[in-house]
Amino acid sequence: MKRLIRSYTGLLVAALVLAGFVAQPVMAQEKAKEAKAAKAEKGKATVKVLFENDKVRVQELTFKPGDEGRNAARPFAVVRALKGGTIMRTYADGKTEKRVWKTGEVRAQGPDPVFTPKNVGKTDVVLYVVLLKEPKK
């Protein structure tokens, strides 16, 4: 009888440990989905940081039609259009400027004063951006 109880206890412990290993990745995937949903705020461009250190920040910006980016000054950057389209820049003084991006086009731009970018076209615009950071003093 003791042998039977020990073997059932061993099986039960093994099953619980296995269940813990299986449940952990599922919970992590659910958290990742929640975080992604929170980032995809309606009317705002999606920013996906691909790499960052003390010298550069590499990100992918996705503008759906009508989406706006954040209103900020921008440092020097190299930008490549992964998917082209038209972005309207609205500067703090009210001045506007249209920039038409062709797929595959690369531009060096900035540093730029404060502006808000907006996709005024009918298709998504996807930009691969490498931002240079100011050296720390």
C-alpha cells in the first residue's frame, strides 16, 4: 500500500511540475499580446524599437492612413521607406510640409525642430529609422 501511495505521489508531483512548465509560456504569450494591443493606440503611429544603446536607436514606424506620430524635435537620422506613402509634417509655428516617400528610398534628415507627422495618404507607410543619440557629457 505504501508503495502505491509513493508512486502516485511521484506521478502527481511530476504532473504538477510539467503543468507549470507548460502554463508559463502560455501566460507570457498572453502578456505579450496585451502589451502589443496597448501599443497599437488608434490614430497613433506604431513604434517598434528594434535596437537601442547609448549611441543609436533603431526603430520601425508604421503609420496607418490618418495616424499621427509624436510631437517632438528629432535628432539626425537615416530613414528608409520599407513601404512608401505621403507624410505631412506640421511644425509648431503652423507651417506644413508634405514628404512623399517611395518604397526603398533612403534619406538623411535632421536635426529637425518640433513637428507632428501624419499619414495623409490612403495606404500604410512603414519607415525604418536609425536615430543618432547625443554623446553623454
